[in-house]
Amino acid sequence: MRKAYRCRAYPSPEQVTMLNRTFGCVRLVWNKTLAERQARYRAEGRSTSYKDTDSALTAWKRTPELAFLAEVSSVPLQQALRHQHAAFQAFFSGRARHPRFKSRSGRQSAHFTRSAFRMREGNLWLAKAAGPLRIVWSWPAVDLSTLNPTMVIVSREPDGRWFATFAVDEDPPPAPPACDTVGIDLGLKEFAVTSHGDRISRPKNMERHERRLKHYQKMVARKTRGSINRRKACRRVARQHARARDAQRDFLHKTSTDLVRRYDVIVLEDLNVSGMVRNRRLSRAISRAGWAEFRSMLQYKATRLGRRVVVIDRWYPSSKTCSACEHLLPHLELGTRRWQCPACGTRHDRDLNAAKNILAAGLAVTACGAGVRPPDVRPGRPAAKQEARPAREGPVAL
């Protein structure tokens, strides 16, 4: 299993110059390769293989106009070609969008494999760099001097921060069994409600970050294009974006880690986020909720600790089904947060009832061995909870 350690980096002025030159060469190779790949497909209708792009890179280095490509390490340039080839494979298989051109104002990165860096006494030495790269290690339980990374990624964020990411192949031992299961209903009013009745609220500082971001974006709009003041204002916007993103990821990491440590089986509902954002009134709240990132964190952390994440079908009526008698309502308004079952008289909280039904559906699917599917497969009807139950009476709103 591959694991990554991301920490802050503080390069020297000489290293900043070398890394900026490397970022520019990587960006040039990516954009030029992408442009020639598209031009070849339009003119000849032929695709371009990785071998063709590698041969083209070698020819570029021999030309007087692009001879400066030989001044930086060749490993990040070759990695850019490999990443573009993998990006096109993902595009043709329907798993990703068409690769786009890289911009100098976005995030810059360079990938160094084992032949382009070395670890010596806990210090990182990069190819073509004078001296070790100074980093701040944030994991006291992991000894940096014994770390054996397979790849190092040096990146510069739009707000000016530098990071070094160490990719390590290791198989951590599974965590002790927790002997408990949970169903989770994700929402907008509250981030998540578990089948045990726990309610996970959203971080309160996100509204403050959004207000500041709106203020800084207005400042950018008032500046003259191409001016130094506009460049400074754009840096403030990027810094505020980073603060909001870091706060969101910190909340998602802490929440997912706590759930994976407490439960053996976690059941979620497959939400159609791309369809839900078409609602103009809720699109902003849905986009900033982070449901897809939260699900991804749960899945890889569960795999690492020996847990299991079950995703049930998105068409299962978890909110309209009574968790006590399985009575199905014909319709339930989105504004109805509490309702009473007309069949058994049980009073339900909408989110808690949905979480209980999600857990029951996930356990039923797991027991029969069908309906559990990887996240990249198009949804289908699950094997459990498919029997048609007539909807007789509507709910009694409380």
C-alpha cells in the first residue's frame, strides 16, 4: 500500500531558482506534448504513444531553442510524459476529464523518482540542487532517517508555500476490531448523522473564510490587469483559498479517522453529487460540503486499517422508509425534518431514520454478498430492499 507524508519545505534562494526553472520546463513539456498530440489527432486521426512523446522530448533537447531543457533533471520531465499518458488512458476509459494545459499561475510540482534524489541522515538531496532541502517533519512517531520513499514530489502552491511529499510503499498492521457498525447519512444542515444518534456539525469557521474570500476577490476586481497591486491581491486570494481548503480538509480528516477507528463496517449512500448541484438554490452548499472527498478518505483509511466501507444504491428510499416497520411513504417533502409513521405510529427524525435504514440496507447487502461495488462502477439496483411495498398513507409531520 502506498502512503504519502506531506510536509512544509523551505528551499534556499538557489534552490528556489532551480526548482522554478524545473517547474517551467515541466510545464513547457506538458503543454507542448499536449498541443502536438491534439494536432496529430486532428490531422492524421492517430493517437500518440508514450514512446513517441519520449522520442520527441529527446529531439527537443537537441534543438537550439529548447536546449535549456537539458539544464534541469530529466526525471521530472519524463514523469510529466508518463502522467499525461496515464491521464489520457483515464479519459478514454471514462474515469476523468480531458487533460488540460497547465498554467504558470496554478500549483506547480515536480516528481523525482529514486534516481533523482537521495536520503542521507534524514536530509533530502535533489538532483541539480546545491545542498539538502530543508523540511519540517510533522510525524514524531516516524523516523525520517529510516524512511525509504519511492518518490518525492516538490510543489509550490499559488499562495507561495512550498511542500515536499514522500511516497512510501508500506503495509501497516490492521487495527484491532472495534466490534461495531454504523450507518451514516450525509446532509447539508448537519454534515453527518450516524445510526447511533451522533450528529457531526460543520466547522463554524467556514463562513468566516468565505466572507474574507469574497472581500479579497472584490479587491482583485478593482485592480488594473497586469499591475503589481493586482498580483498582490491575487496572492491574498490564493492564501485565503488555502486557509479555507486546509480548514475543510482538517475537519474531513479528523472526522473520517475517528469513524474508521471506532467502527468495523461503515455504510454510506451513493450520492449523485453531479446531479444535485444542478439545483441552483443548493448548488453552492452541496459543492462546499466535501462529500466525495470524505468518502474517498473513509475508503482508503478503512483499507489501511482493515475496516470495510459499504456503499448502497443511491435509489434506495432511506428517508421515506420507516426504520421500525419498513413502511414506505409515497412522498416526503425536503422541509419535513420530523414525521410520524402512519402504519406503526413511530416518530422519526428524518436524518436519524435515514441513517438507520442505510445501516440496515448495508448489512443486508453484505450478508447476501451482492450489491457491493467499487466506487467507479455505474450504480445499479441492489440485491436487498427491492421488494415493492405499496405506499398507502402519507406521513404525519411533526
